[in-house]
Amino acid sequence: MSGHDGASFLVCLVSDGAGSARFAAQGSALACSAAMASIEATLQSGETLCRDKAVGWLETVRSAIQAAADKAQGASRDYACTLLGAVVGERNALFFQIGDGAIVVTNPAARGVVFWPEEGPYVNMTHFVTDEDALTNLEVVAAPMQVEEVALFSDGLQRLALSFESRMPHHPFFDPMFAVLRGKRLEDCEELCDHLAKFLSSAPINERTDDDKTLVMATRGTA
């Protein structure tokens, strides 16, 4: 995505609809589209990436969901979903998250989890963008950094992608996939997406998780 003065940014978003929400799929799709439009406006304005901007993006998402709920004569909770985002520039980045799932980042020094997966007050519950206290539960990190690789995923992959003992990424999960991604050109990515979809729906993966599985990965090109 192009920002102010031609600056380039990578924007990645993942949203997982609540299993109990009537319009979970619509809610997660709307969260991503509204957030993307709001983020693009911020980047094109040249404004500094900071927590206040992420709060504004979340408010835009909440307004869009409320408008959809009003049109359907329903409630915003019918569209309940989580939301994770990464906005990565050449030398700076902003990450935000509300709800479970996780963001894994690799820089020249290390690979780590930006926010450890958030859970709600009860087992198997989490926070959603439609909660009344959503702004309180929004986590944001904005800092000058060089991001080499990033992965965002929904909670269905947490037990496979994270080491809960060390609170670190599970490297055997990520290393083979990033190794393949590094060697591909942009035009090869569609084929890689097909392979990834087959992998995530394979029997060995489904035996370890019965939840929705969304995974977004990106690596910085060398060309």
C-alpha cells in the first residue's frame, strides 16, 4: 500500500468471527474492510503511526458494524469478531490486537510474539471489537523497527504455532513455511495460498484443532 510521498507499507489484517454470533462471517469481513480503508486514509495523510490512530481505526470498525446491525434491525453483538493488524513500513511498524490469535514478528535480531493471546474472564472466551469495553481491551505497539517477516493467525492455530511453556513462537511450525516463502516471487504467491489452504485443512492439522484457522504470512523481498 502506498502512503504519503510514495512511502510503501504492508498492511495485514486477520479477523475471526465469534462462533455464537449470528453474522460472524459478515462481522469479520466488515471489520477487515473498514479497518483497511481507515488505515489507508491514515497512511496517505502522512500522519504518524501511534496508539491514537489505532483507536480511530477501531472506532471506524465499530461504527461500520453498528451501521450494518441497524440496517438489519439487529445488534452489534450479532457481528462479534476479533481483529489483529500489522502496519509495516520501511523502518517503522504498528501492531494492534483485540481478542485472541497472535502476531509473530521477525526482525534482524529475533522472532517473537507481539501480544500474548488474550482471553476473556472465562475459559474459551475472548474480547471482541463489538464489546462495550473494546477500546480498553485494544492492545497497540508502535515503534521504529525493521520487520523482516510477519505472521498473523486466528486462535485455531495457537496451539500449533506457539510454545506456551516459553511464550515464544513454535519455530518448527514457522521455519519451513517462511523458508518456502522467501524463495518465491510475488506472482507465485497465489499457488502458495492454495498449498497453505490444503495444509491447514489436512488431517494432521484438523486432529489438533477443530477451530477456524486463518494464517497470513509475509516476508520482505530482497529485490
